[in-house]
Amino acid sequence: MNKYIKNFNIQYLTLFIPFILIFIVEYLTPMQSDDFVYYIKGNSLPVHLDHYFSWSGRFVSDYFSTLILSTDSQLLKSTVIAAILTVTLFLITKIGDCFTAFNERFYLQFLSLFFIYWITSPNVGQIVFWVVGAGNYLVTNFFVVLFFYALMQYINKTKGITLLLFVSFFAGCSNENTTWIVLLISLITSCYFFIREKNKVLFLSTLLVLIGFSVLIFSPGNFHRAALATEFYELSLLEKTWLFLSEKLPYALSKTWIPLLVSLVLLTTFINAKKCKNFYLSLLFIVLGLLSTISMIASPSFPTRALSGPHLFYIISCSFSISYTLTSKNIKSLSILFVVSTLALISFIFSYIQIIFSYNSVKAQEKIRNYEIHKELITNEQKNVIPAFYYPKTLRAGDSIDLYHDAGATGKYYKLSRPVDVYPIKYNYAVIVNGEKIALPDSKKTGLSNIFIGRDTFFKGTSIAIQLDNINDEVKITIKTKNNKIHEIKELNINSLYGMNLIGFTVQALPSEIDSIIYQSPQGEALSIRLNM
């Protein structure tokens, strides 16, 4: 009994590891992209029905987005999204264990899946951390996983039918490249049980999935939106197939080859072993991942975040393989798992610290953007523009927030009567808030007040902003590093930010490597500013 209690406590505590790690990043995530659009929609049923009939069939996910956004609580938003991902991974781990005996290393399986999920995600920034993206992909994938979990429970132990029936409709409402797979699996399973046992109860689940499928796929809004892609839908089936094989499939594989490779590598743990249910189920979910990708042949667009479906199936495949490895205790299999998990952990650490830095930067940038808007409200200025987010590069492009901007929705969000557009800034202007501030002497003489300096990204580069008392775009700036390397800043733009006129730029050197900044005025006077960093 003590052994079971000890294992339970460890498993319980490990659940908090991904929860806390996701919560921290989510808490730093600003309002972005379509968040403004869905915030404005609110929770009015007529508004959502109008959206359903005019634009999108994702009624369930759209309602989730507006419900979370309408709370105006960063704490609640972060808690809910972190909890959904944690529970999703927990259920995936339980699915992998459904045909095995008690797994005393369950917590290792759970953590391995978390690290693998993170490093192999094709677009974690938009699938997890963006509220509207989480509604469209993370939440819908949660319902798909919950459906498979309940179905496995019923198949294996003939229990959980209430949960299965409850979740069936929502699993059918998931998204376009997973819903048909859920329907197919549900139908095949129902027919199998009816033929073998004359059991008809699963057909009720299939009916509910079919209703959800129909609500999603046959939405009038989907047809209205499809009318905007007339060029694609005018193509013949052969032309669509060629377009998919020549462009979309290579693109999809370039974004999902890592999770697919991990799934296949873990599948090798079954080599020289007697094939069991875990092997066939692991292989099945690899096939489902590929089928989910192939189904995008019918879609006119293929955003990276749409690959969340195939990625989910590959992670479930990994769960079956990891569960087998940990319970079989085969030395070769354990060695493969150890290598995969270690690489995943190292990559996760390398990725996570970069994401924390970058999301902390965009959080500071949000503060500056809000200052610019509120300053306009107070002074009645009509600037109509704010700086665009500058996302410091991280390990993968898919880590980034969604940089799309809706000027009209942003203006309405801030209760303005006009759109609020954005203009690009080519340096990490978060240094104004969280960088090192260096006050300059003789500001009246030089026209320079302060220098703000900090890292451009976590591992490389420096962003520098120089505050000007007198605006003049004919100045010249040169950076000298401690190893006497000279960086001449060729493109200088003056921006008004945070109540200051600033020249900002990046340097391909760390702050600690910079020796001095040489500022040359239009009159030819040069000022060398030594930095002690």
C-alpha cells in the first residue's frame, strides 16, 4: 500500500510541472491578432449564430475564446489554458496505459510526453499560448483526446459510456482535419461491437459524433468563406491533388517530420519483441496522423497551426510506445527511450528559456503600446498608429505569438472611434522598460539624454535605443566592441515611444561585448560613449 501511495504522490506532483511552466508563459502572453476580434464579439448567442452562418463552423471553439477573453483576467486565462494542456497530456498518458498492467513509472511517461510534445509542436505559440488559437486547436484536441480515452475505457473495461456519450458531440465539433477521423474510428468501433456482441450502444456515440461533424463541416459560414477562394475550388480533383503533393505535403512534412520521426523511432522499441496491442495502436495513430495531413488536400490554405491534428496523433502514438517500454523493461527499448527523452529534455530547456525571454519582451512591448494609446485618449491626439510587436527570435518560428493585426478590432477594443494600425520597429523596444538605462552627461550640449540597452534575443544580439532631445535623422552611429570590431548602423529610424524620441537599432554582439557607442552629429562632432557592462 505504501508503494502505491508513494507512486500516487509523485504522479500527482509531476502534473504541476507542465502546468506551472505553461502558466508562466501564458501569463506573459499579450492580447494579439484575433483576440481583439473575439473579445468584441462577446458571449451573445445571436452574435455567435451570425458568425456561424456567415463565417465559421467552429461554434464550440469560438464560444470558448469569447468566454475566456471576456473575463479580462490574465490569471484565469493562464490557469484554464495551462490546465487544459496538462489534462490533455495526462489523458494521452492514460490512453497509452490502457492495455498495460500497473505502470509504476507513469510519471516518467507523462513528463517524457510533455517534453516531446513541446519540442515537436509545429506551432506552440499559436496552438497553445494564443487564446483564439487555443480555442481552435488545443481545446478541440482536448475533446478528441477525451473521446479516445472514454472509448478505450469502454473497449477495455466496458465502462465510461456516460463520459463517451457526453464528449462525442464535442469531439465531432473539433476541427476539419480531425473530425472525420473521430467519426471513422467511432463508426468502425460501433460496427465491430455490434457484429461481435450485438452491442448497439456505441452507435449512439457515433450519431452524436456525426451531429458534431455536420455542425462543423456543413456550416453555412464555411460555404460563404469558401466562396472567397474561388480559384482553388475551381481546380479539378487532379489539379488539387498535384497542388497538395507538390506544395502542401512537402510543407506539412517539413513542419511535422520531427514528431513523425520520434514516433517511428519509439516504434523500434517493439523490434524483436512479441507484437502486442500497444504496437498496433502506436502504428495506427501514426497512420491517423498521416491521414489527417492528407485530408488537407481539400483545404485552400494550410497554416502551420492546422498541423496540430497530425501532431496530436503522433504524440498518442508515442504514448503507446513509451508505456510498452516502461512496463516491458527491455534494456534496448529503455535505452532508446532514454536517448529520446534526454534529447527532448535538453531541447526543451534550450527552447523554454528563449521563449520566456521573448514573451517577457512582448509583454513589456504591450505596456508601451498601451501607453501610446492611453496617451492619445488623454491628449486627444489622432496618431492612429502604435508600434507592432517585435518578437525576439527563438529556437523555432512556431514559438512566436501571432503577429497579424486587425486595425478595426484593436480600435474598438480600446473604445476608439477609429482604427488603430501598426508600424514596424526593427529592434526589441522592450529595452525601454526592462533594459539597462544609462543617463548621459551634457545632454543640453549633445542633445542625447539616455541610452537603453539590453539583449535582442536571449542568446545573441543587442537592442539599443538612444533618447534624443533634438530630432535629427542625419546623425551617424557606430558601435565598437571590446575586440575592436566596428558595427556601422546604416539604417536609423526615429520613433516616438513612451514619451521619448528614440533612435533604435540592433547589433550582432552581446551587451557585455560592446565597448562604446560613437555618435556623430550632423555638424560632424563625434561623441564616444563608453559602456561598462
